[in-house]
Amino acid sequence: MAFLPHARRWRVLAVLVAWLLVPLRSGAMQIASGHAEPGRQICLDWTRKDGKNAKPADTRNNLGIPDRDQNRMEDARKEYEEALKIYRELAQKDPETYLPDVATMLNNLGILDSARNRMKEARNEHEEALKTFRELAQKNPETYLPYVAATLNNVGMLDRDQNRIEEALKTYRELAQKDPQTFRPEVALTLNNLGILDSAQNRMKEARNEYEEALKTYRELAQKNPETYLPYVAMTLNNLGILDSDQNRMAEARKEYEEALKIYEAFAKQDPEQFTTDVKRLKKLLQELPK
């Protein structure tokens, strides 16, 4: 799990959203994947006019997935770049089918570049993806508005642009009214990220409201699907605890850290590679609190 740099405290955890052509489980606390519940995560699954043409690019995209998860970022980047080149060529002949793939590859490259602190490249890739998804959404809003919102989330966190995060939140709230099962998690994800931006700008009341709403939503989701959503409960408790610590509410911060630690320790028993870092972080946060 990676960390989003923060103006005041580096330990806050943010989530950005990736789309891949196959399901991906990525422990996303920053520029990684959204919620990875099978059948619920946002994935591209378009019917192609010519699956044979698309196969080489699909294969390269899929090859990039394990490379990214194993921190072989440069290999993953080369595979994504090759996939992007193929999709661009295909989109020249058949933009309706392949432009979404171009935007997806740009988003995934932006995630890799941001993780490697190549911010200029990441910004350009996310901006082009956003432009493409906006154009697609004009013709087919039902399909592409979720991708607009997710790209707004990514660009907004990269640039700390509150207006874009707020636009993403507004879009997700509207989508959640029609399809709460799919989009309530994205509302919570975006509230968490907006809370980070508000906290960084000393808008503590707004940040608290956003974290608390995100936490309430994740708790409700975790009742039905704890395997997927309990880590997000812990993530939000982590952030809320930092906010409380910064406001000298040490008893509340300790309670939040302890609950988050308990969740992470349980998950670390099943998946130590993914969650051990979280356990260590929460223990350090607890140690830093005044006795």
C-alpha cells in the first residue's frame, strides 16, 4: 500500500481508481484500484467488433497487472505503452470501439507514473483520459459518466483540485440514486479523498463530516461484504484518527487507531504481504500518541 503526500501529515490514505480489462485485486490506499469486489468494481467489458485485432493489446494490458502488483513498474509501463500504441492505431479505424480502451490505458499509465513520482506524465495521461471519457459520455452518459467521475477523482487528487473531486462526488451521488449497490462505495471513496483535501487546507469541520459519512457507508457495506470493505473501514478510521490527533482529541484518535489496527491485524494473518505495512503504520501512530 502506498501513501499520498499530504501537506500536513503524510499518513493519510487516499484511493484513486484504475480500470483494467480483467478483474484486479489491488490494495488501494493511493493511486491504485477502487474497491475490488468481484462483479462490482468498474471494469471495461465492451463487446468488440473484432476480438482478434484487440487481443494483442488486451494481452499486454493483462501482462502489466502482475508486473504492477509486484512493483516491477518499468516492465508494466512498457507493456501498457505498447497496448496504448496498438489501441491508438485501432481507434483511428474504429474510434467507437477502441477509444474507451485508449482512455483506459492512459488512466493506467497515469497511475503507474504517479506511483513513480512522474507527475508531469501522469497529469498528461489522466487529462487526456478525462477529455476522451467526457466526449464519450456526451453520446452515452449511462455508460461513461462513471469513468468521467473516476478520472476526475484521479486528476483531482494528483493536482489537489477540490473542484474536480467535488464534481466527481456530485456525479457519483447522482449515479448512486439509480444504482446504490454499484456506486455507494464510490461515493464513500470520493468522500474520503475530499476529506484529505479539506484537512490539508484546514477545513476541519468539512473534513470530519466527509470522513464520518465515508465511515458510516463503509461500515454498512462491510456488514454485507466484510472481506472487501473492512479494509476501507480501517482506512477511514486511520484518516479520522489523524484528524482527531491534529485537533488534540487524543482519546478519540486512540480509539480509531485501535479499531483500525485490529482490522488490519486480522487481514494480515490471511495476507501478510498486503497488510503488514498497515499494521506497522497503525502501531507507530499509536506509539506517537501522548500517554
